[in-house]
Amino acid sequence: GTYLAFRFAITWKVGIRGLRQSSLAKKLLLIPLWDLMASLIWVISFACTSIRWRGARYRIEDGILVPVGAPAQE
């Protein structure tokens, strides 16, 4: 409950008062869903052993980035 109260208060202060977004009040209930999804993405990212950076794929081995192959075409 405390989390929700603080999160809504911060969003209200920044969005409604600071940025003057009148439509934000309708979207306040989506904030917990947004935070949940962001947290899940953050946790899942720790399970990955490869990354894509500037079009190239790398594998993480012993804390070092090792190129996997040729740069990917996007």
C-alpha cells in the first residue's frame, strides 16, 4: 500500500503539476502494471548470456564480451 501511495503521489506531482498532462489521471491505474513489467524485464535480463550492441552480437564469457559473428542486418 505504501508503495502505491508514494508511486501515485510522485506520478501526480511530476505528470499533472510539472508536465501539465491532464490526461494522466486516467492512466494512473496502469502504473503498477508498468512497474511490474519493467521489473520482470530487469530480472529476466540476468538470465541472458548474449547481447546485441550497435548491430553486433556478443556472448558474455567470464565477464568479457566475445563477438559471436558478423554484424546483424536490421
